Amino acid sequence: MVYVVTGAAGFIGSNLVRALNERGEREIIAVDHLARADKFRNLVDCDIADFLDKHDFLERLEQGDFDGAVDVVFHQGACSDTMQSDGRYMMQNNYRYSAALLDFCIAQEAPLIYASSAAVYGASTRFVEERGCESPLNVYGYSKFLFDQLVRRRIGEAGAQVAGFRYFNVYGRNEAHKERMASVAWHFFNQYRSSGKVRPFTGSGGYGDGEQRRDFISVEDIVKVNLWFLDRPDVSGIFNVGTGKAQTFNDVAAAVVNTCRSGAGDKPLSLGDLRAQGIVEYAPFPAALEGKYQHFTQADIGSLRQAGYAERFLPVEEGVSRYCRWLLEQ
């Protein structure tokens, strides 16, 4: 089998390459854009057959160099900066790039497994894979939304699997290069290690301090879903990929701090104690996020379950703790 993994040096892509390696797969064409050169570190412990810059890959794709040579495309590459103001770049990088891969996979009858995003839902309070629930708040969400609409129009033409995953709030190893767009778990870990404090936002959107709720999902679970679909090429569609249970930023803060405390031989503290001791200290809600922020997300995973995916998802208390233990080992 020959796999193409786009965004291979990125967060989810590198975890996926590693998981394929663990299955014994080595014929992997890793595609990425290393303008941020330090992302290469995410692939150091992986085995690949070749690495191509995104632009070189697209050029060779158009020239037909990969015709008949690719068995599966995992499309994880995208600009995920929700604050990106260059809409032309976002649409070219996220929408046009994805459309070219869809064209290729339909023509080649090769499976396409791709990353969408919960950002397509915007400020919706229902997170179901239905057009009426989709109203993105930023151009990143719109780029993902537009490609999902293209998939819906063309999926009937495909002679092979097309599966899109609306990822909710993903956290886990190999996300450091994302910097401000990295997960709150990563930010809280670094805040605590540098200052002994973590700083969730003050209340917003009708929620109290740190009580905004998101569906936080471990990259471990994201990879499992991708591989489950790989093993079931007859299953196509667009699916929410979250735990199905929203948890608070305070839950993440407590999991991070108590894992770090445990690593130092200290006892865990309740949220009340963390607040009382000034370890959890709330930061003002940024004005730049007004009108662009999802105060609540919770995946409806009914379609995913109906497709047959029955695995348990890690709750914050378990998944974030595992992630922080890995960070401490680094």
C-alpha cells in the first residue's frame, strides 16, 4: 500500500504517520510545507518513503506523476489559524488544495480521508452534520465548510471512500509548533511550568470564569478513528469526531495542574483549592475574540456511532493527564 499523508509534519498528520508505522507501513509519501522548519522534529521518529513540499506535490499531481501510484490519501494539511485575516490565502490553501485532491481521488478511485472542522458550526448550539447547523464565524471555518459542501455535491461520483471528519478541540503530542493555535492543554501546561499558575478566560457567552465548554478530544482518539475508516473502505460520509461530551476549561486546568503536581510528588487539589491558592487565575476575555469565539461545542456523534465506530473516547481527566505525563517526560 502507498499512502499520501498531507500535513504530515504537523500535529495530527505526524501522529497518523507514526500510527501507520506501528502497523508496519513504510510506503508513506509525506507532504507538507516547512516554512516553519522546526516541524521536522515531529517526523524524526517516523519512517517515510519520501517527503514532498506541498507545492511540488500539487504540481506533480497535475502532471499525472501519481496516477495509478497511490492507494489512500489522508488529507490533514491545512492552515488552522482561526485568526488568519488573509482570506485569499486561506481559501487557496484549505479549499482549492482540498478540491484538487478530491478531483484526483475521484479520477483514480482512491480513498480520500480528510480533516474538516467543528469550526463549520460557528455559534450554533446544535452540532449535527446538517446544513441548517452550519454557520462558520471565521474564514478558516468557511474554508472547511465550503469543501464539505463540495464533497456533498460530488460524493456520488466517487468510486471509492470519501470520509470527512469534523474534528472538535484536539489536544496531544506534537502540537508545540502551532504556538498560539495549540490546545489549551498545551498552553496551561506551559503556563504552569513557567509561573506556577494557569489562566483560563474570565466568563463569556453566559458562562462563568473558566466555565466555557468545549468537546476536548485526544489526538490518540483522532488517529483511532482515521484508522478505523481506513479498515472499512465501504464507509463514506462527513462525521463529527469528538467525545460527545463537553467539558469546561476549568476541567482542563485542573487535569494539567494535578498531573504536574503528581509528577512532583504533590497531592491533587480541588478546583476550589486551586482558585483559593491562586494557581488558577482568570485572564480577561480578549476583545479580538468577540463574535468569533465558540463558547460551547459538543459533538453529536450519532452518525459516527451509526457507521459502526463503537470505541470509548478519553475524557479530559484521563486524556489530558496522559498528554501531560508525556510532556513531562520530554
